[in-house]
Amino acid sequence: MKTNHILKALGFMFLAYTVVTILGVAHTIFNSLVLGMAAPDTIHTVYDYPAYAATVPFHPLYNLIIWPLFAMLYYKTTEPKSVMKAALPLGLVWFFAAIAIDALGWVLIPHPFSMTWKEFFIDYQPWITLIYLTIFVSPFLGAFFRKKRT
């Protein structure tokens, strides 16, 4: 991938990542406020919070919807000669960048919802693996749907 394509790919990746994160947070807020899933008196991990725990199985679904859409948008702005050939490098860039951003944003930077390495990469199974798999294959799905349209 050329440098300008990598930067553009990372820009679309950041947008997709932001949309997925907002959906997850909004779902958690909905569960808490509308469905009344109150926090227990003692919370050891984020998974002890029922409003969040109930959203976890939906996380791969959010990703499956959002990431291919952003792949299609990326292809529309770059117009590669072959979207299928562009899918592998795009999938690899997004895959490794997502892991790095997750490690930084959910594990290394302390905040009320931060997790340990174990909580994020082990306790979040199989969901985190499904999410990363979805992110990796999304450029192929986006390429498939883009080719179907043209």
C-alpha cells in the first residue's frame, strides 16, 4: 500500500472504530437507563456491570455491519484497480491497528472502564476474536459488495 492509501485506510479505520465504540456505549447506556440494569454494589471488572455484559454478544454484530460499510467507502475514495487485491493489505492494516488501539485504549490508558490484559484478551473470548476476524475480513466483504454494485 502507498503511504497516502495507508493514511486514508487508517482514517476510515478510525471512523469505523469510533462508530462501533459509540454503538457499544449507547447500547450499554440504553440497558442501564431504559432497561434498568443497575450496577451491583461491588464491581471487580467491567463484566460485573450487567448493562455492559449484556451487550458483549452484540459486539461482533456491530462490527460485521460497520466495518464492511467503511471498507466500501474506502474503496470508493481510492478506486483501486482491483478491490480484491486491495482487500488483503487493507485487512491486515485494520487488523493490526485495531489490536494496537484496543491495547492502548482499553488496557494501557487507565480510565473507569479500562481492563487488564487478561480481562480484555482472555476473558472477552470468544467475542474479541470474532471482532478481530470481522475486522480482517471486512475489506473482502466490502470488495465483494462493491463489485456487486458496479
